Amino acid sequence: MPSPRSADHPAASPPQRDTVDALISQTQRLRGGLDAVRRDTVADLGGTDDAQVRWQRALCELAVHQLDDLGRHLDELREGLPADAAEADERPGTVEPSGKVEPSGKAGPIEPEAGATAGSEAADHAPTGRGSLLSRVGSAEWNLLTDEVTWSDELCRIFGRDPGDGGLTLDELPSWVFSEDQPILTGMVTDCLVDGKPIDGEFRVVREDEVVRTVHMAGEPVLDTDGGTASMWAVLRDVSELRRSERAVRESRDTLRHQRRIARTERRLAVEVQEAVLPPWRGSLRLPARDGFPGAGAAPDSAALDLAAHYLPSESSAQIGGDWYDALELPDGHTLLSVGGLTGHGVTATCGMAMLLGAVRGMAVAGIEPGALMERLNQLLAVSSQPALVGAVCARYDPRTRTLAWAQAGHPAPLLFRDGTGRPLRSPDGVLLGATAGAAYTQAEERLEPGDLLVLHTGRLTRDAEGATERLLGLAPRLTAAHGAQECVRTVAEAFGDEPRENDACVLIARVTGARA
């Protein structure tokens, strides 16, 4: 059983599994040896029935309980917190806060009543003997024929009494017990004295110094020659520290479960926000579409874009990031392409992404060019109530002239693949959005050819952003030989799908359609 100190101050790192397995094996060996000692003891005692015999038998039973507790706690330590956060942690014999005893045949551990007495809080910190089992165990016998009460010195100390004052009678004992626990004590005494049954249960006592202790009592009737009950004999164990440690473990587990529930809820909300904001299309998309904005359709000989995109989650998948990809047909027949990502994870990042993506779309529809668009996004972040750093690429493609105008903010440049090779486009000036108020963003242009392939990505396909760019360029022969944007996306997903990533990533691929002149 871990000490209260270890429950309050856990190790900086969890124990190695093989170490715990070794402790479990050692505990099992001790348990087997104890069973052998118990069998030999019972066989040697024969039919005798005196205090020494009962004491030895009780010590064996207590040692069994201790090893069983230790084995259970080690199993829990090895298995860790259950994956199902909603899983109940109820065991037979546990007393609910209402004081109701679960139907297990004996009373179980009882939690101290919140604010019951000033001693309730002190119960967790009151010193008790350590090391020897005897320092926490005492014995008692109540003789029904002579009204004699015999308590061991250890039991008197557990109750905070001077051994010279003697023990408590069965009539006095309930006044030391919590009112909620008195029915438990009464039931055990009745079972023993009236029905002749062994007893096994727990209750809380309040000592004269207002310290609360949890006591486990195991006893049995002592019969006279006629078979009647002559006295009740019991061993009482102070289990306050044990219950406190169990309570600390339970509270820590409940806290972890609560945190996991919160994390799952936040992740679900982040996913819903992401799915609501990112483009709804799946597979390949052709822009400008034939049925685009009225009067803004592309000329018959224009080169449209065959588009496809993919979202790659982080290796942990615990939280969704703020990365996005977007393709949008604009009123003048141009096509907006953008990728980007916010720092951070979870609902805050995805909501920030939704705000920025909405701003990008609105300004692009209003006809603002990529360079000026970046400047205004930076101004928007400067006055935002939740500052963030954002890397982004925003491009505007004219299908009539096959011209790509684009700007970037601290983000990897798009990759252009042509004739079996690839290269990054030359980046215009631009720093991360939200890093510097009043930053200037320039704009670059690139003339594309039919069959050209553009790859826009958020730079976090791998833990090494530069390495990701080199690996993408290494896919040039396969990408340029692909039959469409969707096949290119599948190639990238196969190359990076199992790559360990600390953050989410997006890739947007645009292929210029049409034949070369």
C-alpha cells in the first residue's frame, strides 16, 4: 500500500512496467507462503480455543487482507487509468455516501463525513505508528457473563485512551462512533452475540482529542460448553491511512477522468467547427465551374484548375489544430487558393481559424489582391481579443491568362511541378500574421502552363518542415505522371500518412487543365 505521502506527491515519472510486474510476482509468492503458514497454524492448533490461538489466527487473516490489498493496488498501478472515463469504480462492500451498505455481506470502507466535526479534517493527518503491523492492530474481548472488558494497549492507543483507563464496554462504544455508522456497529454486534456469526466491517470513531479514525473490526463469538455465546472477541485495525490513500487515488482518478471528458468534448467541438468551415467538397473539384457566377464564367479556351485536398491529423490525434485549406470561385471568374494554420490546438485554434478563413473569403470576394489581403488580416489580428500567430499562403488564379498572384505570411512557398521536376516558387516578403503590427506584405506572380501542378501545404507534414519540402520535391516524377489532382493527393497521403507529426497538416493540390499551345 502506498504511503499517504506518496499519494500526495507521486513520482515524477510512472514506474516501469517490468518493475511493477516483479512486485506483483513477489506479492503472489508471499501470499502463497502465507496461505501455507495459515494452514499449518490451523492444523497445529487443533481444537484449542484460547486468546493466543485467536490472536495468531487473526494475525494471519489480517496479513492476508494486507497482501490482497497490496496485490489489487499493484494491479491497478500496472493497468493504469481505465480507458473508459465513465467506468464506475465500485467494489462489493463499499458504503455509499448515504450510509447504505452494498449487499456484500459485510460493511466496507466508509468515507469521513464532510464537515462532520473538526476532527474530520485531522483524520487525514493524525500520526499513527508505522512499520510494524502490531502498531496499528489491537484486540478486544467483551465477556457477557462477567461484563469484563479486555482491551490490548495497542487498541487503547488507536482510540486515544490511556491503557490504564481500560477499554470501552459494548454500551459505551457506540457513543464514540459516528451516528451514520452506529447501525453498522449495532448490526455486527447483533450478528455476533445473537446469531453467533463472525463479523467483519468498518466504522469511524471520534476520539476525545477530536481525531477521527477509521477502524476495521473482525471478530467472532466465544461459545461456552452449552453452545451459547459467552463473549465476543475481535481484532481491530486502524485503516485510516489505508482509506486515505485509497481516497487520494480515487480522487486523482476521478480528476483524470474529468479531464479526459473535457478533452473529448473539446475535441468533438473542434472537429464540428472544422467540418463546418472547411470546404465541403470531397474528391476532385474543377474551378472555375461551368455554372459559376453569372457573367463571370471562364472563356472557352481558358485553363481551369483540377483541385483536391487532404487533411492529415497529428500523431496523437488528441486535439485538432487550426490548419485550413480552401478553394473558392470568385465573382470575376478567378479562383482563390489558400492554406494556413494558427498556433495552438483545440476549440480556440479552430474558432480562430474559422474567423480568419471567413475574413479571407470575404476580402477575396470583394476583389482585394493577396498582398493587400495579408496586410488587412494582420491588422485584424492586431485588434483581436485573442492574439495568435498565423502562417498562411493566399493566391488568386486567373484562368484566362493562367497567372497566379500570391502572397505569404511566414509560410512555405507553393511548389510548382513541371516536366517531371519540382521547385518552390520565389517567395515575396511577409512575416507571420500577428507577429508585427503594420508589417508590409508584397505580392508575386507566376505564369502557369497547362499540365502544371501546384502543391500548397501547411509545412507541418513532418516534424522537420524543410525535410517535408525536400520529400515533396522527391515525389516529382510520380506527381507529374498522375492523371489528376486526386491521384496526386493519394500519392502525398501515402508518403506522409504514417509520418509522426506534432501538429495537424493540410495539403492542397491544383493542376492546370488544358493542352499546351
